[in-house]
Amino acid sequence: MCGIVGYTGKRDAKEIILNGLYRLEYRGYDSAGISLYNQQTKRYELYKDAGRVDHLARIVEDVPYSNSGIGHTRWATHGKVNQLNAHPHMSKNNRFTIVHNGVIENYKNLRDTYLQDHRFSSETDTEVIVALIDYFSHTMPVKEAITTTLKRLQGSYALLILDQEEPSKMYAAKHKSPLLIGRGKDDYVVASDLMAMVGVCDAFIALEDETFVVIEAQKIILYNLDHQPQSLQFQTLDYTDELADKGAHPHYMIKEIMEQPIIIRRILEKYFSEEKLALDPALIKEIKASERIYILAAGTSMHAGYVAKTMIETIVRMPVEVHIASEFAYHPPVLSKKPFFMLISQSGETADLVACLKKIKALNAKTCTVTNVKTSTLAREADFTLEIYAGPEIAVASTKAYTAQIAVLVLLAYALSGKETWDIRYEYSKLSQAMESFLEHYEEMHQITKQTFTKFHAFYIGRGVDYYVGLEAALKLKEISYIHTEGYAAGELKHGTIALIEDQTPVIALITTKEVALNTRSNLHEVASRGANTLTIVTESLKEVGDTVVLPDVHPYLTPILTVLPTQLFAYYAALERGLDIDKPRNLAKSVTVE
Ligand code: F6R
């Protein structure tokens, strides 16, 4: 989703900002822009357009050295994808320039209250912010004009603001949308994502809501919205730069699929100390003291939540409910008396979950974020954090974060059960090896994909945990290959949806649970006799002649981590066959920071 990068210091602002924007490309966007200080004209000049950062880089190719500027990648929320709606936005008199992440919910109301005579150039909510700052600046100092504006905004924002009359100053503010300040040797980067400052800064702070900073030369001051200075505590930025390249792989997605066995081993290393599983005892105590776990998540993370529900309920015998975050935030269920909330989020920034967390905090209930980004909003604001150690996930379609989330949550279930009835270290190692041996032959999935996904509809079916993996398999296929795919409970298909089966519709059955293997096979026969092109993904001990993909047997609690691999590859190759932008599928964003 939208990305912000600002720079002020002595180095080449254009290069640092563009590099930062390239690093934020993985979040998904449709337009890019930059405002750079021109040392000759002594003004900030604006460059922006719909399209990729590459396109922006060509536009500013001949722009001379600049030591300060702000850049943005836009993911459209208000208004079409075009040059006028791209950020930065300027006030009408060209005095103020801003970039904005988030959504201003009351922008129409603000427009009607303060800016009736204003002629807007864009359809964005952002232009209202810059127009308001300008409006208030006629009657008060700039700092006050900014906070007066901020106090009137409802919704979410991360903002960088420049003033042509004081070009050496940069203002940054945030509310419900992440913004971080990075400190270099003698310069600062302000960005919505840590990735944008890796290699430039060695320390950073994540701004709190309703605070703003003024950066000028070497000085940085943090204020609350009443202009009282706040203390600033930078922490070391020790992010490893795993982004550098895709290795031998043509796309981040395939690189990330291939990393999964290593991540399983990394999770073991991180969570084991002196041969013992070392999860925070306070977390275990809190969950044990509760009556019911509520898992809140979106998309792929929610699918990991469903698998985790099955495992926690089986291993711990504790009830677990999974809820779509955007539904839970405004239509919560009747809760148990002692609830515990697990928020699963790769990015830790998903706005739907941030909204849930706010509501949960009002209930005084305890929360744990399961995330890949330990510096994220959700990690900072929950009572506990379980890191998944997947390393930066750049492809928009989540693969390694999904399996890492399940791996960490099964460890949690194991710790909660307190019964060491299976050798978890051995089983995780065995899983990692099984993943590796399957992935050694990953190209075999290419041929199957070519023969299978020839239609514009497809189904994954399964029962129990296989159904949950099928939901994720279907999401993966549809989001990057644009083939309409449903994940369906195998037994439910015949209650209506079977009407969609046509000649050669691909139906892939996931069969890894002995108790229901035959039932799922029967369901597959039902669709085969109606013309479907049927395939199977099965485990070794359940295989039958004619099965399509046979996976090694691993511990049943860990099987879903293995079963999903061929489906990730099917999605990858289906998108490849269609010549699509695999790492940046249309309309999608990596980090969904609007509700
Ligand atoms: C799909 C995908 C999304 C995310 C969802 C939640 O491949 O990545 O469905 O899972 O947007 O994002 P996080 O996990 O960052 O909260």
C-alpha cells in the first residue's frame, strides 16, 4: 500500500528517496512521486505520475543534486490512478507540499466547512490536508497551522510536510498509520517502512500516534499535538538486508517459496534454548488463564489462523474462534468471560487489525501479535509478540509468512499443552527435510500447472484442516493468476456449488487425513463424473494409484505446512504461464493500511 520516504541531510536525496521507494514497491502501488529541493531556484520542485518507480526515476534523471526531499508511492483509495491524484500534493499557492498515507474519513466535511471556495486539482482526501494547512497558516505560525489541521482530521495519516518559506525544515506526523524516523551519520530518513532506510540509517524510532516532529539540519524535535516537546529514544536498526537480490530466482515469490525449509529451522533455533522450548512464560500463563482464544486476522494470515485453530483445539483442547478482522472490529461476537486475543499479521500494520486492537484494549483483555515485523504497530501495541522470523517477504502474495505463522502457532500449542508427547525438535527437522526434498523437484509442478489451469475457474477441496489449506491455495491462485478459484469443504460442494463444474474445470483435492480420505475421494468422483479435471495432493501413507502429487508423511500437526507447497507452486506457474506480474499482482497491496 502507499509508501513514504523523506530525506534531509548532506547526501543525494534523490538517490536515497528513489532507492527507498524501490524498496517499498513490494507493498503494492500504482503511482509514484517526489519533491526535491532545487539549490538554484531555492524551491522544492514536484515530479509525479501514474506508473512505476522506474518511470519516476526516468522523469527525474536529469534533476541536479538535492539534499532534501519527500517521495511517495500511491495505492489509490480516493480518485483514479492518474498524475493529478499522485502524491506529493501542493497547496494552491505552491507553499506547502505533502505526502500522505492513510485515509481521512471526514475530508468532505472539512472541505465543506473550511474550503468552500477552494478549487481542488485532485480527487484525493490528501489535498484537503494541504489546503487546510495553508488555510490556517494565514492566521497562525506554521507549526500551529499543522497541529490545528491534524486535530481536525478523522481517520488515519502518516504525513511529511514541506514549506517553501522554510525549506530547511521537514515536518512529520502520524496517527494510525506507521511512520518511522531513521537517523544516519548526519542525516535523517522518514519512512513508512523500515525497509526504506536499511543501509542509510543505523538507528530509528517509530513515532507514536498524535505526535509530530520537526527536523532541521542536525536537529530533530518531537512534539505532542499541544506543542509540548517529547523525549526521543532511538533504537538500533539491525535489520539484515535480505532484500538485496532474488538470488538465482527470477521472482521474489519463488525465492520465498524456496526459503521455507530454512525458515522452519530458523524458528526452531529462535524458540529453543538449551534444548528447551522457550516461549514467554507470562504469555503461556495468560492464555492458560483464559477460557477461549480469539484469532483475528485477514487474508492469508486468517487462513493460517484456521490451521492454528485446528491444531490448538486438537493439542490443547481449548476452544479457538477465528474472525475476519474487518468484521470483528465492528460486529464483535458475544465474547467469553475470559477471552485471549491472538492477532496474526505478517506486516503487523493491517489497519483492520489495528482497529480490532483498539476495541480489545477497551475491554482490558490481553493480546498477542504473531508477526514478521517486530517493530510494527501491532507488535508494539499488543501485550505480547510472537515473531515468525520469516525474513522480509517482498512478493505481495504471502507464502513463507503463512507457513512460518503456522509453525510458530503449533509451537505455541505445544507449549500450552505442557505434554511433551512428541519430539517436537525432531518433527520440525523432519518437516524441514521433507519440504526441501519436495522443493528440489519444484519444476515438476510447472508441467502439472500447464496441463491443469487452462480454465478461468478452479476449485480446491478438502475436509478438516485440508479444507483450510484449500482456502489458502485458492487465494494464492486467484490473487496472482487471476483465475477465479474457490476453496471448498469437500462435502459441501454437492449442496449447490457443484452446478459450476463444467467440462475440464480443475478440482484439486487435498487428502492428508486418514479418517476422511475416502469421503474426499468420493466427492472427487462426484465432480469427475460431471466432467471435472480432477487432481490430488496426498500424503505417502494415503496414496493410491493415479494420485497427482504425493508428499512425504510428516507429523500430522505439521502436515499443512507441507501440503500448501505444491499449491503455492501451482499459483506461481499459472501466473508465469499467463505472463503476469507475479510479485506485484494487479490491485493488491502488501501492507493494507486502510480499513
Ligand atoms: C495474500 C496476502 C494477504 C494478507 C492480508 C493480511 O497473499 O498476503 O491476504 O495476508 O492482507 O496481511 P497481514 O498478514 O500483513 O496482516
